[in-house]
Amino acid sequence: MPGKGDTETLLQTIVEGLGQPFYAVDRDWRFTIFNGDAARYFGLAKEKVVGRTVWDVFPHEAHAERGRILMDAMARRQVVRGETLSMIESRWVQYCLFPLGDGIGVIFRDVTDRKRAEERREAAEEALRKRTMELEAVLETIPTAVLFTYDPQGRSVVANQRAIELLRLPRRTELSLSTQLHSWPAHRVLRDGEPVPLSGLPLQRAVRGEKVGDEVLEIEFDDGERRTLLVRAACLRSAQGDIQGAVCAVADVTERHRYEEHLKLMLNELNHRVKNTLAIVQSLAALTLKDIDVTARRDFEQRLLTLSAVYSLLTDASWDGAQLHDVVHASLKAHLAGRSGRLLLEGDDFRVHPKSAIAISMALHELGTNALKYGALSADGGTVAMRWTTKDRRFRLRWEERGGPAVAPPKHKGFGSRLIERGLAAELRGDVRLEYRPGGVVCSIDAPIDIVRDGLP
Amino acid sequence: MRVLVVEDEVLVGMLLEDMLCDLDYEVAVISTNLVDALEQAASADFDLAVLDVNLNGQQSFPVADVIRRRGLPFLFATGYGTSVLVSPHAGVPVVQKPFGREELRRALAKLTAGFA
């Protein structure tokens, strides 16, 4: 049996060996025990605490929750366990209070880290719940069908409400559903009129790692209904980069597609009528001027044909503009027939505004006609150099004839030169100079590139 | 060379006739509607044909089929682009309306090259 001294030592050893803060108070709230861990935790030396009361050492505690817990344990004389905020600010402790002699013993440990981790997890869960809710709300509201798959074959899919409607998937009451694609109602998916096998569908390709961007597909159901679909798909990857599934977004563009087709048809029809009308005007002029003025008839016809050729270019591009190279070739087609090597073209191709295209074309046609009648293209070996630049926001074009017969300025200005100097200058808001130099005609155009490209503001 | 002209626009037909004469072709028949054109294509005496694609809103492809079966060459004249042509006529020469005499001459020359 150990003696009294031994018991003290044993008690001391236990108190210090607990590895947790521990203190004890007597019935008058005086500290009787205050172990090393408690001293370190509170930052108070044992000698300064033992013998004083709790309310003396911690004056604020009497009115705090912790004071109430202590008083409660003292009164009930039972073991009390719980968690509370520590006397040290913003630390959490887990405590156990128990009767000890006529007072109570208090053992506790700091659980702030666990508590913080719990709070963080709860916040993360809440954020995730909110994100999920938002995402589900978005998925159910957007007019786009969305399909997910987490299956390497892409057979089992999750679809939003729009997808159920658009693709006629089996209807269920849940917000989202899983369904087997092969249990789908009879339908065919077509690309350019050709049936697409299951493995060739965007979602199934995406799950194999392919990125599918803006693909147009048609879906045809057994009742004959056809919808045009615009589809995008991409795979879903884990943080490690492994493919876990795929997502596919499908927009119904049937109406837009029909509208576009209709517009294209209308534009094509309009172009046809314009061409037909031009052909009638050509016939009227030709038949009217027949045997009267052959030159006038030919000049008129050539102008009309050039105008018509540029109209064709513009129609092909939905009247959005035309490439300058194409405009040049369309305007000088008749002049260069069999002489294509005699035109030197130097300048970067770019898209010009429809009105600029027509104005440039008319001017080039007149220059070409003049060159053919009197200029460089009228004699063997004569050449035309056409160079342009688009620097400093200016379009600068130079038409320069060489190697033709000696040139003398005309006695009066004809329609052709008026069309070039006045018509073109007005259309392009630029300067046009036509010079009849002895060595050959030189025409220079200097106009703002913005107007040539985008038309008049 | 005798030419079958199928063109619903009378004025354009007249100009075409003048152009063909200038180019030393002989106009066999000018037909202005699909029914007549089908009959002429089957029975008229001609060596080649110039067909307008759109005849009062109807396409002239059945006429082309008849001429093709007779083994005679033809070309289309149209205000539509070449995209309007469908098989088996996809490779047939086309002159875009309105066209000049030179353009017509070249197109006809291509057509008759194999028969020279």
C-alpha cells in the first residue's frame, strides 16, 4: 500500500500525465489543481492561479455560458459533457466536468480544428446544394436539350425536360431520369441525309474524347416529323484527366433553318428575276438599236453584262460584298478574253461593299473598253498594270497602261470618262484622276478604305 | 447547224435568234412553253438545243431528258446559278443570263466540238 506521500505523487503524475488541460476547484470555486497543460492553454502559471477563485482569475466567466455550465455542474454534482467556445477567443473545447471532493474537476481539450473542418464541410455542402439547385433550375428552364452520360458506351443518359420533349424520350415524373437509349421510340438521326449509327452520335463521340462543335443533324421520327438540330458535345474529365462521361447540348433550329432556306430561295428567285429583266432590257436595246448604231448597241450591252456579272458575284455572297479580285475579273472578262496575260494585278484581295463593288466594276469596265479601243489592249504587246494598296486606311488603286499607241487627250469627255471620274469619286467619297499621258492612260483612285469596305455610313 | 430554242420570254427569244443567225446557226424552232417544247424536242429536226431552265415557273429538265435520249447536245441558259442543275444534267454547259454573243459562241463551240 502506498503512503500518503506516494498517493500525492501518484495523483500529481496522473494529473500531469493526462496530456490534456485539467483543473479542479473546491466548493468555494478556489483552484486546487491546475496542471501544466492548463497552464500552457491559458498562458497562466500554476502558482498564480491555485488558491484564487475562478471568478477572480477569469472575471468575465461568471456571466458567460461557461460560468453557467460550471455552476450547473457544481450544483447537480453529476458528470457533464459537452462542447463550448473556450475562454480563449474563437477556440472550441470539448469538456467533461465531474464531482471531485466537495468541488468539481474539469478536463477539456481543444477541438477547434475539427470544428472548423466541420464548418468548412458544411459550408461546402451548402454551396454545392445551392449550385446543384441553380444548375437544375437552369437545366429545366433553358430552351436547349441537355444530355449527360457517365457510361463509356454512352447508352445510359440523363436528360433535362427539354431533351425529353425534343427527343421524345420516355416521360417520367422525376426531374431528371436515366434511360436506355436503345429503348427510345423509333427514330432516325441523319447527317446530310445519311443515317448516323448510335456510335456516331455527338454524345457517344464525346465520351470517346472527341469535341463536337456546332454539328447540324436531323432527327426523323416514325410519324414523319423531322427536326433540325444544332448539337455541341464535350467529354467530362476527372481532376486526373480521365474521361468520366460526356455532356451534349441540342438546340432545335428547325424554324431558323426553314427561314434561312426560305430566304435563300427568295434571294435566288429575286436574282433570277433581276437577271431575266436584265436579259429583257438587253433584248429591247439590241432589237431597238439593231442596224441603227452598232457601236452604241455593243457598248450598252457590254455595260449591262458587266453589271449583271457583278450582281451574280454579290448574289452568291447574299449581297454581303464581293472579293476585289473577283470584281476585277468579272469587270474585265470580255476585255481580257484571249489576252489574260496582259493584265498585271498586284494587291491584296479583300471584301468590298456591294455599292463599291458595282462602282469599281463600272469604272474598270470603262477603262478596259477604252484600253481595248484606243489604249494598251488595242495594240500587240501593250499591257495594263493594276496595283493597289490598303495602307493608312486609304484604298489607293493605280491603273497604268503601257506599250499601246501614243495617247492624246480626247477632245470631249465621253460617258465612260464621266462614269470613271465623277461616278466612282462620288460612290467612294474619294479622288479619281484620269490622265491621258502620252505613254498610256493612268487612272488613280484614292478613297477611304472604310467606305470601300463598309459603304457610306 | 439547226438549233431548237426553248425560251418563254419572247423578247429574249428574238435576241437569241438574232445572235444565232449572226453566229451562222439556223434556228429550227422557238418554243415558249413546256408542253410544246416536249413535243418539239421529241420530233423536230435540229442538231442542238438552247434551253431556258425556267419556263413560266416550270423547269425544263424533262425537255432535256428527251433531247438526251435522242443523243443530241444542248446547253442551258438561265438566270439561276449552276446550282440549279441536278443529275443527270449537272455537267451540261450553262450560259448565265444575260449573256453576250461571244459568250454564246464559246458555249456553242464547246457543245459542237465533238461533232466537228
